[in-house]
Amino acid sequence: MEFRFADPMWLWLLAALPALGLWQWLIASRWRATLRYSDLGLVRGIGAAPRRLLLLLPPSLRMAALSLLIVAMARPQSGDVQRDVLIEGVDIMLVLDCSGSMRTPDFPPFLTRLDAAKEVMANFIGGRETDRIGMVVFGEESFTVCPLTVDYSALIQLLARVRLGVVPENGTAIGTGILNAIHRLRDSEAQSKVIILLTDGDNNRGVDPQLMAALAGDLSIKIYAIGIGPPGARRQMPGFDPDRLELIAAETKGRAFFAQDAGTLQAVYDEIDQLETSEVEFNVYAQWDELMTLFLWPALACFALEILLRKTRVMTLP
């Protein structure tokens, strides 16, 4: 149950009521009749009679009536509001290189490439809200660490357990890692399907990654390829081929990035976070009931009581 005013602008008139009451009091004081007495000693100390206190009741009733009338004019309403939320989420598979070269400690301060990648990936996972995320690791072979899920805390815990050696390290099977992620995404009904590939090497095991990228493109799966390594080593790292990463990304209308330190890697994931956003649609249904009469009838009753008092108990003479 919710409450609202259909025409709330009328409520501004409530601010004018104190000024109106003061103006009426000044007018009444100016024209109040007086009698002169030669000696007030006999009546000094006598308090106001209860009948005199009744004089305050008519103006109070008038102020109450005006207040209730203004609230009624603002059209108070109550109703049941239902909101249907339709979320077009993004399905994301994180594909992480766990080959032997990822143990290189060239990410300041003395972080291995794998540790730096895990730290930034954990931040990325924690920043999503409505998307399903899964994870695949690869070295010489590939396996699924976690299928698509919205249990981000569980996924972050699984990511923390990823170590070198969970897959054979003597090779870099980028194509096999992509293929594993495609299997997880091919039956997805999400509006957007994404693979975020992170590696520091070139494919030297398993299937051709460009063929897998073409397959991903046919299935409307976009690939963001991230190459990581030390500063100035984009083309000097042994076995690393940034051109291949760019071809893989281009095949799926994605993008390729290169990160030389943890800060740059974080910026890459932040950019991907902005590129892949979920669409949220709200449908609101409401049935409102008018409550004007709950304030209008008391206002009329206050007006009627004021008139009755002025004509009887607190009648004043000219």
C-alpha cells in the first residue's frame, strides 16, 4: 500500500495559513471594544473565565477547516503499486591463462602475472550486479572452474583457489580455452554473450584459436582479448603474439587490449565493464483510490461548528 498526492502543488497554501491567522488576530485586536474602569483593584488576579477561552475556538476551527480543505484539494490517494522488472543481463565467461609463464613476477609490487590478473578479475566480478559469470582456465589443457552463475561470492572464492598447476603448465592452449567457454555460452539466451580472454602467450597447443573465434562470432559471442606483460615488452615477450589477439577479437567484433601493469589491467576491465552493461526495464502498474472525502467532510464539519459557536456560545455584539 502506497500513499501520494495527485496535485501536491496545493499543499504550498499551507505555508500561508500562519500569516492569515496573524492577520486575523491583528484585525480583531484593532477593532476590539473596550470599557474604561476607574479602579481595577477588585478584579486584579482573577484569571480568564472558561467562557472567555471559548473565544479561541472559532478561529482555531477555521484554521483546521482550511488546512483540511487544502489537503483535500491536493487529492490524497492510496493504492497498490506493482513493479515488474525485466533484466536483459550479460553472460560472461572469464578465460584465464594458467600456463607456466604466468608465474613471472614482473607486476609491481613483486606480483606474478597470475596474481595480478586474479586480483583485478575479483574486482570485476564484485562490480557486476545482474549478470551471470563463469570461469575457464587453460594451460596445456583447459577445464571449467565455474559454470555461469550469479553467486559472485562463490565465484570469487573459486578464483582465489586457482593456482599454477591446476592444469598442465607446459603449453598455452588458447583455442581450447575459447572452445570450452563457447560450450558454456552456446545455449545461453542472454541478449549479450561475452568471453574475456586473458593470456601472456601465444597458442602452441590444441585447436586453432582463430577458428574458435570464428565459431564464437557465428554464435554471436563477443571476445575481449587481453594480453599482459611487463612495460615495453608487447612484441619482445617470447612466444607472445599480440597480432593474433587482435585478429581473435576482430573476428567477433570485440576488442584487444594490452596491460603492462596492474593499474592498466584494472583500467582494461573497467572499460569492458562499461562496454558490457545490462539493460533493466521497469513496468509499473498502479490502482489509486481517492481519499479526498476523508479530509473534505471534517473540513465542512469544522466550518459548521465555527458558525454555530459564533451564533450561540461566543456570539459577539457589534
